[in-house]
Amino acid sequence: MSEPTPKPEEPIVIGWREKIDLPEWGLRRVRAKIDTGARTSAIDVSEIEELEPGRVRFRIVYHHDPERVTRWIYADTVRTSTVKPSHGETQERFVCEALVRIGEVQRRVEISLVSRKGMLCRMLLGRTALDGLLVDAGNKYLLTDAKRRAKVIDPILEHPNEGTTP
């Protein structure tokens, strides 16, 4: 008698917008748009500075309302990428890797550093971050709470002008 064929695991369904955590960077509940048209994820940053080859410092924007609040992040880069965004101008971007958590799902993701000033969501999650997830384009916040605002989670780093360790 042959063994029954195992049923494939049900995919985890996420909304077209979710709140994500970046625990290594001390951030929780960052609003992210799920973008299946983008290969790489991207996050809203400013003042990017290459400290040495393979290492950058930047200000990450974790919310704009009522005012723009940022903090310094120090991170290793995994590569640079040439990107041609929808507005047409080619850009060279640093790409870092960080742990991303969406509800109970967590994984290491490559994140492109770019200014998303004027955009509603601080972050885009691209296809490489979505492996094994199913996006429900008609719903948002299926794994996370929509009402909670972005927050710094490291109590030592509560001051917005501070950040991760150099």
C-alpha cells in the first residue's frame, strides 16, 4: 500500500499593505506596501553616508505625521544596485540585508536604501521578500494591526537622533 501524497502546506496570505518590524534596526510597525512589481525591497532613508567600503550610515524615516521623525542606522552593505525607477532617472543605490518580520513570518531580506519622501508607505516589500506568501490585493493588514504607529523598540535608543551602533 502506498503512502498518501502529503498535502502542500497552505500559503500564508498577506494584505497589499502590512506593518512590518525591522528588529535589528530597532523599528516596529513600519507601514509597508507589498509590491509584486518590484524585485527588491526598498526603505525610506535620508543622509546616506558610506563610512568605508561595505558599511553605511543613514537616517531611517519611521513616520512623518505630525512631523518627520528619523534615527541613525549603521549597517553593512551587501551590494550596490543600479535602478531605473518609474520617474525614469537611473540611480545607484546601496543594498543592505536585515531581518524583516510580518506578523509571525520572519526572514532576511535585501533592502535598497532610497528616499521615498512624499510616499504613503515608508517601505516597499518586493518579490524576493515574498517567497511562499500569497498577496490578497483586495485586503490590507491581514497579519498586522493597521492602527498602531511605527515605533522604536530598543529602550536605549528611544531618542530619535540616536540609532544603531556604529
